[in-house]
Amino acid sequence: MPQKISLEAFFKRASYNVAIEKKKDVVNGKQKNYKRALELWDQYEKLNPGANPNNIETSKDYVMSIALGIEGGYSNEKPGLWTVVQYYKDFTAGWRRARMEEEQESEETNEEGEKKELVKVISLNVTLSTSNFIKYELYNILELPFRKRLRRYGSQIHFFHLGTQWWKNDWFVLLKPRRRVEIWALIMACVFSTSRIGEFVESTCRLGSGRGLRFQEIIFAVFRNKCGNIEFAVQLRRDAKCMTFTPDKRPEHALHEGVETRPLFCNPMLVIVAMCMARNAFRDYKSIDEVLALEPPQDEQMIQLHWNPNVRDLPFFEGSDGKMETASAFGRYL
């Protein structure tokens, strides 16, 4: 048991160990949405003097007006249910942020010289009641479509066409030739697993966080398959949603070369090995010949290749600036 220290020493140690985290700024897109939502409320308040967002009936009438004012898309004049929900979320979040940024004044003087209390935060009961009103009542009253766009799934033929276009028919010269290999490696990692793009690179929902796949979260191995042939394989750990505080439970997926005959661009290990060699990622092997010559002993199923300590904390999918690749940049390349 650690020795007890004085109260002064306790907080002195705390001051040495403190790590001040910079408050993340709201992304530009969100700021525009918040501003638009507050402007809509201001206009509604002009049409309905004395409107109070903390009044349930007023709040319901407001979202009804919003739903009727939104112009629908996809050949349907009515807005989608989740569009209306998002409008209300932007309003409540924008309202809370705007009020918290104001000075800590709880009152203001109106033209008559009376004191009027500012509505700092919209009541949780009001937001919950209004959200339920949108989802269960307004949804039926206005017959809002639950979904407009048909969900599309990639198929094997789509993947073959993409690979052929990327490696054979695309004559665009990238600024850095390695980018073509890295982008295809990211595509392969998602195709051969159930991962989302934002679980291997920095998601648009995690801007500035630097979260994504790093070398230390990958296990690289050489094993002998069921046919007796030597194969490369990796195990990738996904930075899945809602698992920030349970990293030990994050899903893992294995990628390997496979025994079927198929085009080279369908081999996920080809580009991964190339990336590892280009970045001198292996601790004990410096050339591709050394890696290709590896064979697990007959009495062992596989052997693991350990990472160079210099790359363990680095992003596996690295952006042009040397930081974690972002989903936005990946989308622009596609």
C-alpha cells in the first residue's frame, strides 16, 4: 500500500501530472448547422412573440413548422423523419452552446425595465418529449418517410471492377506513388473484414483525434496453410464505435493470402507487405528476401514478426502530413 502524503504534497503532485486537454472546436459544418437552427428559431419567435423553447407545446409546434418548411429530396416533397430529428438536435445543441458561451448573467433588463430570466438550457423533459413527438406522432401525422435512399451493397463484381479501374485503367498520376498502394490497402482491409472506413482511419466524427489503426494494434505472422503452403497473415484491431473505454473488447479480423487463384489486386497481403517493407517496419528483417524466405518450423503453426520500436506508435495508414489518414481525404481520392 503506498505511503500516505500530506494534502499539500498530494495536490503538488497533481499539478505535475496534470495534462490539459485542448477543448475540441466544433467543426465548420456543425457550426453552420447550429447557426441555421438558431436563425430559424429567431424567425419563429418573430412570428410567435413570447415563444419559449422550454414550453412543450411551443416546442412541438416549432418542430411541426420545421417539418412543413423543409423541402424534400429524392423525388419526394416530404422530408425524411431523421432529417426533422436532426434539425431539432441542431437547435437544442446550438441553443445550449450559445447560452453557455454567454457571460454568466442570469437576467437581462427588457425595455420596460423589468428583469427577464434567460433560458440557459432547454429542459431534458422538453427535449425528450419533443423527440418522441417527432418519432411517434409527427411521423404519422405528416406521413414522413422513414428512409428515402435505397441501401446499396457492394458485391464481388463491384470489387473486381474497382480493382481493374484502380490498377489498369486509371492514368491519373498521384503526387506520391505510394498513395495508390496505401489507399488500396485500406480498401482491402475493409472489404476483407466487416470494418467501417472510420475504424481504421480518422473518422469524420473524430476530427483531430488521431484515432485509427496503428502498428502496435496489428499482429503480423507467417503460417502454413491447410495445403502446406506458406502464407502471410495479419490480425487487425478495429477502433469500433462505443469501445473507447473497452479497448480489450474491440473486434479483431484476420487477413491472409488465400489458396484460390485470383488477380493479384485481390491479395490483401501484397500491398500490406509492401507498405511494411517501405517503412522498415519489421524489427528483425530488413529486406524482402529475408521475409519471403521465412518458414515456420514443422512443430509450430506460425511465427510472429515483431515491429520495429520506431513504428509501433505510428499510424498504419498515414496521411500526406504524416499523421493519421482521414476518411475525408480517402473519400477525395476515390
